Amino acid sequence: GAVVSQHPSWVICKSGTSVKIECRSLDFQATTMFWYRQFPKQSLMLMATSNEGSKATYEQGVEKDKFLINHASLTLSTLTVTSAHPEDSSFYICSARAPGTSGSSDTQYFGPGTRLTVL
Amino acid sequence: DQQVKQNSPSLSVQEGRISILNCDYTNSMFDYFLWYKKYPAEGPTFLISISSIKDKNEDGRFTVFLNKSAKHLSLHIVPSQPGDSAVYFCAASVWGGGKLIFGQGTELSVKP
């Protein structure tokens, strides 16, 4: 149980184009999903919290107009990198907060990640 | 401000021995802690967690210890296996708050 998928697993795009990444919880409903970014040899940095049916909450320093998040259903959240530039090249990972028993409600299950390369 | 710190970027252990990965935190509001294992170009895999009402949680070869007074937690892997070689991240949250704050990771290498 608690499987999260991401699509695509890797994408190469030209500078100035937009890229959409999908995150799906396959065997559970996730009212909350999270989007992270990881640079090589660094920690996972939370970009935003995505709540089903409401606007995403962005972390300080993350441009909400550049990283559009849509959480249209209990099993799908999308991240769109708009007008991508080479500095947006990174490894993007989503996670879903799984419903659990007492004490485990904050466990997040992660997708496999998406490698974005902007030329 | 690094609220969750893993001060050892790497650790090398012989197969069959114990691996001990350490994590320190500064925010006394954290009350739920998790360990994740991560391979390159993959998402983290949940290993084990502990809430602040406990000081130990065990799951097979993995045991997490929490010392609240020292704001320190550790992950013990016994016995270590070559397949355990990966980057291990500790993470912390305020229970019910949702957001996880990650440490920088420790790269574990288990040598045959």
C-alpha cells in the first residue's frame, strides 16, 4: 500500500517552455500532497503544500506564478513549471500524506521523482 | 536556519556490523520523526518513524532511538547489509502539521 507515482520520470525541454509533472496516489486518497526539489548532493527542499480543492501553500522564496500547483482530485496533484529556464533544472519529487493510525498521520510517501533538464 | 541536522555526510560500515546514523534537531515543537532511505534519481522510501511519546521504535533490522532532552535521534541498522547502501535522511514534523523538515542526509556504504 501507499504507492505514489510520478510522470514523467524525466523530461528535457527548451528554455521558455512549460512542463507539467503529475503526481498520483495509487492506492489511497491524499488530501494533502507536497512538492519538493532536490539539487545534487543536497537535501530535499519543500516547495509547496498542495491541498485538494484549495490553493497551494508555497514556501518562502518559491515563486507561485512560476510553479503552478493544481490538486484537482484526491489522487492527483500537478506541478507546472512555467517558462522554464536552465536554473530550474532539478529533481522534483512529490509526496502524499497517507491516512494512518494515531501517531502516523504525518508519514509521507514519495513518488519516484522527475528529472527536469532545461536546455 | 537548519532545524534538522545530519552532521555526518557519509558513513562506511562492514557487512554484518551495526550502522548508526545520527540526527539532531533544534525545534522543540517537533514531535514526530521519520527516517527515509534514498537511492540516486529515486524518491525517498519510508523506513521507520517515532513519535515524541516514545524513546524507541523497532522494525526488523531498523531501530530508531529518540532522546528528547538532547534533541537527538539515531537510526540503528543491525546487521548491516550491502543493500542498505544509500543516502539516509531524517525528517521531523510537528504532529498534525504536515510539513516535513529534512536533514542533509548521510550516505551509508556497507562493504562486503
